[in-house]
Amino acid sequence: MTEFIPGLKLSRLFYEEAVRPVLDRHFPQLRHSAALIGHGSEVFGFDTERSTDHHWGPRVQIFLSADDNARHSSLVREVVSEELPVRFKGYPTNWGPPDEKGVQLLKAVESGPVNHRVETLTIKSFVENLLSFDPFKEIDVLDWLTFPQQELLCLTAGEVFYDGLGELERIRNRFSYYPHDVWLFLIASQWRKISQEEGFPGRCAEVGDDIGSRIIASRLVRELMRLCFMLEKAHIPYSKWLGTAFSRLRCAGELASVFLQALSAGSWKEREEWLCRAYEAIGGMHNSLGITEYIEPEVSPFYSRPYLVLDAERFARATMAAVKDIRLKAIGLNVGSVDQFDGSDATTNPRLTRRLKAVFE
């Protein structure tokens, strides 16, 4: 059994000890950058031995200028194929062909050339594949609203091992997080999403719908967790890694157990109690940032009904008032970004949803 090495570390060693020497020996004048970024649990540092069952192994991305990529990419791949060792740190460097699902696995061979995964590409093509956006263009505030946070994370996580082009880290820094006004807009929209459902766990339970109460409570936990990412200026991963990434936030020490209690509560009143603890703690986090005037983070009854809520709309409106960008103010508390599109403002607005028809045509 080969001892497990986290994929990001394996990739760095693979580049430094196996790939870079080949490039220096055969292409000493070829400027390049090297990294492991993009998709894959190892890019985020979340991989385990389980991850080795697909698309995992010694691999690295070699970024070239557009001209060099066009002229030398094929030759670089061929030479690397001939000169790489057949194993590195106990793992094969040879990859089998994609199966019917497109999955590639490591496949041991006795001798080269190897079918490696030393990818040669350009920074522009890589980012365009992730975001459908030219990374060298100016980023408009409305562009920011269309970038999925998972893809922004793919671009900005991982590690650059060498930046001989002098551009890769600069591009990653451009997408490291949202401009201030966009950040405020997302926070306001997230508070708005929470406000639209915070009274529903109790209402569902009151009519005997315990399943509905639990589902909405879990939705609220998810949206509160996502708000925590925003307040700490961290890109939000997709669902598989949401909890894992949340555990690395500063607020997780206080809130992780609160969320677990809310999710496992046996009655709606107990569920409400733990959600209220979360509301008040996150309201305090919001106030500590100083992005709005102080807002009392205490819960109160939902209108005249016996359900306690934070009245998150207060936080939404105060944060939206702090936004200065004219276009964002014109959008207002409506749908937020593409990641927030499942809120009531989006899904109950036929004039908006009908515009999606063009996506399917």
C-alpha cells in the first residue's frame, strides 16, 4: 500500500522533482508558470484516500504564453511523456483512458512513454473555461454577480508552485474576493433570503407539518452558514464541501454545535431556540464589521404569531443602504447573485424567470 500523500503536496513535489527538471533540461528558455488549481478536492485540501478512486494522482498544470502554447505544447507533452519516471512517490504517473463517464484512473506500466497529466495551457483559456470570461478584461460589477462562487474558489484555491510568466498570481488576486460594494450587495441579499423563511419552521409545525418544519430549518441553517462565509470574505463551495469548508471559518468554533443542535432538534420550539442562538450570534458578527449602523441582534415575535425571529430584513435594508454603486442600488433587494437565485424573490417572479427561456433555446 502506498502511503497517502495529500494531492496538493503530491503535485508540488511532482512538479519540483520530476517535471521541472525535464523542462529545464529540454526547454531552458521556455517561460512558464506551474500550479494545481481548478476542480478537484485536492485543490481545496479536502482530499482523503477515498479521493484516489477518480481523477486523482501526480498531475500539474503548466501555463504558457499563447504563442508558446501554440508552438511548443505538443512537443513539451511528448518529451515529458518520454522522460517521466513510471512511478512517483509510489504512485503511477501513467493514466488510463477515460471510461464511459470520462473518469481517468492511474494505471501502472513497466516502462515509458507514459500517458501523463502534465497539462499545457494558457491562463486565458483556463479562466475562460471556468468562468466564461476573459481574465484580462475589466471586471464589471454585474460580471461579479454571474460568477458561481464554486468556480471562483476553483480559481483562487490550490497553489501556484512557480510563476515564471508573472501573471498567474496577479490574475488569481483579481478574483480573490468581491469588490466592497458587491460584497455588501451579496450580504444584503443573503439577509433578505433568510428573512423570507425565518418564520416558517414554526408555522409548518403549527399545522402538523413536522417534515416541512425540519426542511425549512435545514434551509435556514444552510443560508446562515453561507452568510458566515460572506461575513468572513471566503468563497462558498458547493454542497459537498460546504460543511467541511465552514469548519475552517473563524466562527465555526461557536456556531457549528449550534447548527447541529438546530438540525437534530426533536421539536419545533427546540429547533427555534437553536436557530435564534445562531441569529443572534451572526447578527453580532455583522455588527462587528461596522458596515452598517448598529442593529440590535435580539429576536422578537413574528408579527403577532408565536414564533421568534431575528427580523433579518432590518439587516438586509441597512446593508443595502450602504451600497453606493448605482447599478447595484437599481437592482435592489431582489435576487442577489447567481448563487442566491433560489430565493423567493427569484422563484416567484415570472417576469424574471421567463427570461431564462433563452438559456434553454
